[in-house]
Amino acid sequence: MDRFHKWAFDFWSSVPLSDVAMPLHRILLISLVSTFGCSTDTEQSTPWISQAIALRNIDAITIVEDGGLIQDGGTVELYGVTKSGHRCFIRLNQHALYGDYLLATAESPGRLCFNNQLIDVRSADEEELLRLLKNAEVKSVGLDGLRQLIKTKSNTTDQIRSLSYGSRDEYLQDRVDSIVDYVESERYVDVARNGFPPYSKHDRQP
């Protein structure tokens, strides 16, 4: 383990967990350190960068990787590329750790996000994102493949297929299915709107 990894993990492991939500910057740091590592070479440490695109303008998505292990209770992150070549980012926040959380934010437990934007519960955007996930092609490209894709302004299907090695496709498909199954459940609606018992200090949402 290099000096940076040791410092990062020692630092965060020394911070006590409380009954409040884990800050997003802590989640992202853990994810990036454990998934991409750290290096003075920008090419080696560049995270997945999404590109602005509205859900209604997306015909199809190819899921190319996930965000690695995030030890916050089960947050799932997926990296995707749209049919038009835009990179995108899908996240379902953890929904296992009880506590007094803020509601209706991009960091709230059990909430679905697209490109870090909160998706409203049982909305047209949610329906569209579920449709895209259900029909998504899964092509695992690995970390080196992600770095190659990030170098290109617009990613093509042929480029993704040339980088894909297939060994993680089944695992990635399971991750996609886990998001779809949870978002279609009644528990998703309850946790997203009401939080966990005890409910948030904010009023319950209709």
C-alpha cells in the first residue's frame, strides 16, 4: 500500500461514524481511492466524468463498469455511455443504515440519481431511467478501458466493444438488476419519501 493509500484509509477509519448520513465527499474519496488508486499521473487518477444530457434525449445506454466497493451500507454506482456517445453516471444511494437523514437530497438514503441529479419518486424521469436500465447492454471494460473512454470526447459502440473483455458482464448485470428491482419496490417509495425510523427532523413528505 503506498503512502497516500495508507494516509487516506487511516484518516477515514479514525473518523467515527454517527447516525447522520455519510457526506458525499467521503463516499467519493473512498470510492476513487479503492477503485482508481492515486498517482501523480493524471491519466491514472482521472475519475469517470459524466457529460450533460437529458434523459428524454437518450435512446439507449451501455453500462461499462461500476464504481467499486463503497462501504456506506450499499450504494450502487454505474458508469454508462449513451447511444449518442455521452458518458453518464447512475447511482442508487444506500438504503440499509438507519439514522436521522435529510430527505429529498442527492445524498439521501435510497434515492436514485442520474448524473448526480436527484430523480423524483414515481416521476417520468424515473420511468425513463428504469426503461434504459432494463434495456441496457452490459459491456465491462475494466479500469484501463474506462481511462481510454475518458480520453475520447464521444465514445462509440465499436470503441466500447473493442475494450470489453466480458469477465464482469454477469456481475454488472446483477448490479443493474438490483437497482431496477429496488426502485420498483414499495420500500423504495417509503424510504425515499419518509426516510428511516426515526423519521427525519423535516416533515414527512406526501
